[in-house]
Amino acid sequence: MYARHKNNNDNNKKSGLLLTNSVMILHRKRFLSKYGLDDLNNMGCDPSEKPLKAQAIGLLHAVQYLKVPVIACNVVTIVFEMLFGG
């Protein structure tokens, strides 16, 4: 029972890392500007009118500052997978 729970927890961590990687590679000018997610100032309305969209833009900008820690997590994950299998 414990081994299955631990495995599920590891899978959740890997899924979170993959999701963070996928958000990090989104190019602001080419991809996000099509949907109005490139900048809060170019949103077309007051951020308080669309708080969910404003939070999504804030999240996309905040993830860009996590590049170095995410790269380090990727390296650690790859090394552990190579050493211990997955």
C-alpha cells in the first residue's frame, strides 16, 4: 500500500514538473499575444473586470522567473531516473 502511494506521489511531482516546463516554453510574443495573455497592460480592459485572466497572465509571467530552479529540478529528476529507474 505504501509503495503505491509513494509511486503516485512521485508521478504527481513529475507531472507538476512537466506542466511547469510546458508553461515555461510558451513564447510571449508569438503565442500568448494571440490570446491577449502577453501583458496586463494590453489586456483590453481593467484587470479587476477579468480577475481570472489577470491571474493567468500573472502566473505566466511568474513562471518565467523559475527557469534556473526548474532546470535544476529537471537535472535532478533525470539523474535519479537514470540511477534508480522509474
